[in-house]
Amino acid sequence: MHPLLLRVQHTFSVGVTNASEWRGDVSVTVTRDKLREVAQFLHDDPGMDFDYIVHVSSVDWPDDEERFEVVWEFYSIRKRQRIRLKTRVPESDCVVDSLTDLWRGADFMEREVYDMMGIRFRNHPDLRRILMPDDYTEGYPLRKDFPLRGKGWRDTFDFLDEVPR
Amino acid sequence: MAFEDQRTTVYKVNPEHPESETLPTLRTEELLLNMGPQHPSTHGVLKVILELEGERLVKSTPVMGYLHRGVEKLAEDGTYHQFIPHTDRLDYVCAMYNNFAYCRAVEKLLNLQVPERAEYLRTIVAEVQRIIGHQFWLSAQALDIGAMTVFFYCFRDREILLDWFDELCGARLTTSWYRIGGVERDLTPALIDKLKQFLDYFPPKIDEYQVFLEKNRIWLGRTKGVAVISAEDAVSFGLSGPVLRGSGVDYDLRKYEPYSAYPKCEFSVPVGKNGDTYDRYWIRVMELYESVKIIRQCLEQMQEGPIMADAPSVTLPPKERVFTNLEAMIQQFKLFSQGFDAPPGEIYCGTEAHKGELGFHIVSTGGGKPYRLKIRAPSFIHMGAFDHMARGYMISDACTIFGTYDIVMGECDR
């Protein structure tokens, strides 16, 4: 097993639900209540030293009990190593802790996840839609139950009659 | 008066002391200014709400999404091959590098080895694209802050390379030349000759660009000490590419997570010191020289060989065979209509595009389509630091900051 994974598992005996390595990518899944603690550890611990946030992503698994998965990817500039941190969120209580105070770049990235998937971030300084319009009410476009063609907003447009000259 | 504007009354001198011209009696208030969505220096459609105190920026709020086309959603609906042309439209100035980043990500998912000649071809074309990108950036940035001549010189040389692309793949901007497992077609001897000619022609031209700027007082005044970001902040914001290296952080994926033919080439990564716009300019100009070096070495080292991986279940058959051979045609049809069977799993693959780290995070559940595809777009992440970098500078510096990010809205909004 990868030394990073061993270290995380050793430090957090409860809370880490999965730790795996595939195609060279190291990935840790933690429970939602431990997320903040693990992130703090990844950021502050000198052996981890993940000071650089790569991206925040989200995956929708509609058939699962805990429907959404939030994915963070971190890099360490000094140690030259990568890790992926994941957590699961149920649809009924769609909130995770924001990591904006640890990595300032998480601000826009988490806003995008909120905009696209509807996952809320607790303690985020400015949680608004970012790519879709502020008054967009049709839901969250990257959810699997959102049709590719949209929800038919365009079909409701009135056709303008040809204006007689 | 019907059209009396509050702002016209603000700066009147206190009537009780008509002779006094001291400031404390003046009423001041913050001014909100909408910059964009249609503004020539925003490089696309981007709005920034600027809160001003006098001419100083107090706070800026980027409003994005005008060019949002739902590329990530579209990716879930098409096969892996079908997504390649979509990547052209992300950063439409530098389509080749987007293709490259995407193909690398899918190859990582499939664990597919690309033949050596293809790796060299990929590196050559990627570096040509980097030159085009930096030329475009230099011309746009200089134009934004008032130096027009550089624009024409850069575009003159950029045109040569765009014609070269045209000859290589039939398109100047939306190229789609990279394929999963290799490249679409080989360089012809004529193309190699033209490229070699360009490599001899180009380095003196880089010096020429610098002549216009290096000792230009306006350029220096508007770039030196403007939009400074410390190394610590740049890392915390997740900036990448020249914007991060300008602050003195040595982070280049070509060096530290080497891919393609980069480990076989010798090149240096220029790193700045002050984290200001001038350092970022200097880095990009130095990278032009480095790109020329890399292309030269690749052309020397490149050997004959296949340009597509030997994996018929994944890679597309060559076009000549598709038109003459029934099996090849069926294979092509199946690959495009159903796709190949990707293994279930999850990968992230970052590539050093000329703007920064362009990454693809792909989740696969098997089958021919990605279950989820997330694009890590450097322009989007750089916009997150806009407020921090603009604070305290003048309104006119907002244009400088757009320029120094090398922002392209197609990539930012996806």
C-alpha cells in the first residue's frame, strides 16, 4: 500500500472508509464528519504538506444511499506528491464543510460544485451560483436526472409573429 | 434638474469656505462600475463588478458563465472519441494542447502506451501550440495596455504557424489532430522542412518583440509592481503555469511529472522573483526560447515508427484503410457509435498547457462513455484570485490582470 495511505489510515482509525491506489492515483474516502479533520491534517502535517489545491469535483450516483460524492485533489509543491480526498453526501442533507479557509482557491471551485450539483458548503464565504445565472431555478445541471437538453425552458418561448410592414 | 447626477455634485467645494480647497469637506462615496460583459480587454464575455474608491479598486466580483455551454454534461453523452472536438472549443486559442491533455487522460484511464514516434510528434506540435499561445498572449496583453506595434509583429509570425497547422490537419484553430493512442497523421518531409525554417527564423524575432517592450517606459510602468501576488498566496489559490512561476514557485508538470517526450529533452523552467506582471511577461518570453529548444531536440531525436498504438479495440484505424477495407470501416463505425469498453475507475491527469495546469478528472463505470468528466481549467481558477490581485490597484490595471492571466473565456466557462 502507498505510504501516504498508510499514514492517513494510521492517523485516522475511524473515519477512513476506503483507501486505494489505481493507475498511480492515491485516493482516500472519509466520512463526512471527519472530512474537516482529515483535510486539516493533509494541509498542516509536515509529512503530508498538501499546500496546493488542484480541483474540486463532484459525482452523482443516483442509486446509492448517499447520493453525491465530493472529490478534492491536492498536490504538495515541496514534496511533489498528489492525493485525492473523497466524501459522500446524502441527498436529504446535502451539506459538507467548506475548505476555503485552508485553501483559498477552494472558493470558486466549491461554488462551481454548488452550482452544478447542488451540494452546499458549510461556512463558505460567498456561496452563489457561478456559471449559471443567479436566478436560474431549473435545478442543478450536472445531476444525472437533469436531461441533456435542459428542462424545456426554451420551448416555452413565444414565437414572434411576422410584423407586417 | 431632471438629469442631475449625484456624482457631479460630489466634488463641489464647501460653500461656507469658498476659498478653501481642502478635501475633508467633500462628500465621497464608493462607486460601482460594471466592466463588461462586452469589453475588448476581457478577452471574451466576462463581467467584473468593480467597487471603486476614486480610481482604486476596493473589491472586484467576477461574474462568469456567459460562455457556459455545458461541455462537462455533453461529455457524459458521447463516446470518448467524440469528445475530442469538444476540447478544441475549450481554449479555442490553443486547441492542440487541450486535445493533448484530454487524450493523455483517457490513455491513463485505459493504461495505453503510445508509440515513441507519436510521443515526439505530440511534443513537437504541443510546443508549436505553446509558441502560438504565448504569441497571442503577448500581442493581446501589449494591446490591452497600450502597445499596439507588438500585436502586428506577433500576429505576423503566428500566421506562419497557423498555416503550418492548416497543412498538418486541415484546420487553423479547431484542430482535433490528437487521437487516443497516438496522432491522426504523420508530419510530411515538407512540413518538417518548414518547421526547421521557422526555428531558424523565430529566435531573432523574439528578440525583436522584446525590443519594443523591454525599454518602453509605459510598458515597464504598467507591468512592474502591478498585480503582485506572493508565492504563498499563489499556491493557496491554486494558480498554475506562468502565473504561479512568476511568484517564484517552481512548478511545471513537464519537469516534475514528465510525460510524452519531455523527459528526453533538455530545457529549463524559467521562474520569476517578484510575482508581478513583468515577471510573468518575462517567463513567457523565456518559454518561447525554451519551446524552440524542445522542438529542435525532438526533431533531431525522432525516429521512424508507428504513430498509433497497437490496440485495435481502442484506436481508430487509419483513414486510407477505412475507405478501402470493409473490416476497418466496421471498426471505425463501431468505435464511433458505441465506443470502446473503458475499465471502471477514476483518474486525474494534469498537463502543463501554456496557461497552466489543464487537468481532466474522469470517472468511468465501464462502457463507452465517461460517467463524469470534470475539466480543471486554469483560466477559471485564476479568476478566483482576481479580487485578491486587483485590490488596491487602479481601474486600468484590471485590464492588465486579465491579460496577465492569459484568460480565455471558452475555457473559463466551459
